[in-house]
Amino acid sequence: MNGAEALIETLQLCGVEVCFANPGTSEMQLVAALDSHARIRPVLGLFEGVVTGAADGYGRMADKPAATLLHLGPGLGNGLANLHNARRAGSPIINLIGDHATYHLHYDAPLTSDAAGVARPMSDWVRVARSARDLPQAGAEAYAQAMRYPGAIASLIVPADHAWDEGASTVAAAIPAAPPKAPAAVVADAAEALLSTGPTALYLGGRALRGQALIAAGRIAAATGARLICETFPARMERGAGRVAVEKLPYFGEQAADYLKDFTAIVFVGAEPPVSFFAYPGKPSWLSPDGARLVRLASLREDAEDALSSLAAALDAPTEPGLIQPAGIPPAPDGPLNLMSMGAIVAERMPADAIVSDEAATAGLALYPMTAGAAPHDWMTLTGGAIGQGLPLAVGAAIACPDRKVLALQADGSGMYTCQALWTMAREKLDVTTVIINNGSYAILNIELARVGVQNPGPKALSMLSLRDPALDWVAISQGMGVPAVRATTAAEFRAALADAIAHKGPRLVEAIV
Ligand SMILES: Cc1ncc(C[n+]2csc(CCOP(=O)(O)OP(=O)(O)O)c2C)c(N)n1
């Protein structure tokens, strides 16, 4: 076997099933090796931001890593923003980054760069393979690292000569380490804090927002009256009718600080105490109230389910969780489409067990609360603030969960960063309904301009925040990439278009003009 074959076979033994790829010459041995390993599905992305964002969506839904295949430092560089989001999400990913043959590097050929240096800031683990025989060993290590609870970014640099040199063999699959558990003393501390007088809260993030962990949080709320609050941008949360309802911390720092100001004790599970997204002149960065008792029960990398179950046991919590979300759909006003009617219609049409990729930006302020009582679903958000994540995330989620409908709620400006994801949806026939919210603007930046204190912005400033002139035609963009699309300008048109898109298995796009 050559190094590439031994690497790919080792990853397959570890359970890797998908490789999101955008290869070049230095990765041809890996492309050939993938060809002869039928159990790994290659998925081509036409820009590396699609590749890394799709691997993030896959990791969030599958709870195991996909591989990516990226072309040296520059190809990896194109994918870094979504790798940053994935790292913030705690997603498992194995990046395979091709590089020049070791003996070719010192000639400084055009694509030469410090690939490991490019990888480092957005990776939790970086390793350069040392030989063909070392390559499968490094692959098994990358898998173990990527599976570090709840997931980590493992980047492996693959020199071309190590990929083509013979004499390598597969390595036994690595066994991921179990996550550390919250110590009993901290559980006791958290129990005492939640039983203290005054309003208390359980602040949840990471894996605390789904499955048995979320149910345990509901039981703790029933036992103590603690409010359940989650981080503003969770990687993946279970919500909808019948689920334990969790309030989301507001985005704007002063609103978030106000939201938290009366709590006398807050217990954190799967999240750190929140800070404001940006600094603003004269406004606080730290959001927890002064003097409140803050207990870090479990960090992102500690077992959230175990921590919450242990806390529920310590409190002798009832078996039935509290704060169950009742079913309920808000009424949709008729007439021209607006965020209120859009939110109500999305709630009304939400397929049971759907997966939502939310990069709706300002429209999310309506879409998120209005879907609270919709059919149960998973909701994924922009964890790292680097826009261009929504459509690739939907690609990866659809590949991880082919039997579930994926709904991409996508703002137009952010959508343009990685709109090539539509082509992958068409090619792979992914069951994704995309709703583009076309407001012709970087609306949030118009708000931020005022918030940082800019008075009376002139036409030059405003032109940097406008997507008009020319207007984006998302129906044409989508159809040009093979995804059937329609435009809706009224509530009635939107309802009909969304219902039709959801009824159809396969990619569809609805351009919502607001
Ligand atoms: C990678 C990256 N580049 C730039 C930004 C700055 N940015 C934040 S929001 C935004 C525009 C968002 O516009 P859109 O997606 O249309 O949503 P809207 O605000 O209109 O709801 C930009 C450019 C960012 N967050 N990430």
C-alpha cells in the first residue's frame, strides 16, 4: 500500500464515511485512494468554505467526523472561516491538507506556504505526517483527536511523497477517550447555588441542549424553579412542541446584561459565562451580574449529560421535566411578506424532526421565537460569527441525516459567501429547502453603525451596507446551480412556495422578498 491508501483505509476503519473535498494536484494520490474505498463517500464542494462548513454540519448531526480534502495552505485558507465556526461549535472534523512533496518544498514553487501555520489558529490539533508509514498512524491519531468530546478540529498535513511512497499499512482504529465528568464537589456546589434564595438560572450550551441532558435540565428546573437559558449561538439545540423550552440570551450586550441582572446564582453547563459579541464604547463586555454566584458545573469539554443527571439526582428532582413547550403556531398576517408572516408560515410548515440551519441574521429575531411551538426540530446557529456558514451547514446535515428534511433559513448577504453550496445540494440530490431572506441589505450593519455611535452616515458609508444596485436575483443564482427556485413577495405566495418545496424530496429554494 502507498501512504494515501493506508491513510484512507485507516480512516474507514475508524468509521469515517464521508469526505468533503476540493482537491488539487498534490492530493491526487488521496483522490485515487478514495476511489478504491467504496465505503467513504466523496462530496465535491466548489469552494473550500463549502467543504469545511459541510463538514461542520455533518459533525454536528452525526457526532463523528467527516474528512475534508483541501489543497495546500491556500485551499485550506479559503476554508478557514467555516473551520473557525466549526471549532467554536465543538464539531468533530478531520482535515486532510495536501502539501508539496518534502523534497520539493525548498524550491519554493508557487503553491508553497506554511500549511501547518495556516491550519493552527482554526485547529485544535495539527500534525505533519513524517513518512508514508507514519501517515495511517497520524490518521488514527487525527480521528481520536477529532472525537475529543464533544468534537475537535484535527488537521493533518499530507506531503505528496508520503502519499505516494509504498510500504505503508493500516493501523487499528483509535478508541476515543471518554469525556471528563464534573466532580461530586462541584455538583454539590451547583445544587446549593440553585437552592439558594433569589432568582437562579441554569445556563446551557454545547451538548447540554439535547437528548437526556436537556431532559435532566428540565427536571432540575422542576425541582428548583431555576430558569433555563442558553447561549445566544448554540451549535445544535432540540426544541419545538413537547421539548424542554430554553430561553435564548439576547444578542445585543446591553439587552443580555439586563436579562441576567437579577439572578443571584447561575450554573453553567457546556458553556462559559457569556460576554458581549463585540465591545462598544461605554458598554460592558462581561454580562453576568456583579455579586452573583457563578458555578461552572461542566465546561464544553466535560460530560454535560452526566453533569446534569448528577445534579438532578443530587436535587432529588422529579422524573418529569418542567418547562415543556406547548404546541402553538402564531397567526400569519396576509398581504405583503414581512418577518412576522414569514416566521408564522415557517412555524406552520415546519416538518416534524426537521433540521434547521439558521443563518437568517436579523430575520432570525422573528423566525426563532415564532417557531418555538412548531413541530419538534433541531436548530443550528452561527457559532463563530463568521458569516457564510448556513448553506454549507445544511449540505453536511443533509448528508448526515438523509431521512430528515433540512431547512436552511438564509440571509441574502451571508448566503452570497458560499452560495456554491447550492450546486452540491443539486449534485447530491440533498433534501434541503432553502429560504433566502432577500432584504437587499447588510441590515445588521446598519444597526451596528448607529450602535457604535456613527451619526448621520453619508452615501459612501451606506453604500458599503447595501446589496441593491444591482439587486441579487436568487432565483437565477439557484437555477444556475441546478436547484429549482421560486420568488415570493406576499404571505400567500410564500406559504404556497414553502409548502411545495417541503413536499418535494430534494433541493428547492424559495426567495422571500422582504
Ligand atoms: C466572515 C465575515 N465577514 C464579514 C462579517 C461582517 N458581517 C456581519 S453581518 C454582515 C452582513 C449580514 O447581512 P445579511 O446576511 O444580508 O443579513 P441581514 O443583516 O441583512 O439580516 C457582515 C458583512 C462577518 N460577520 N463575517
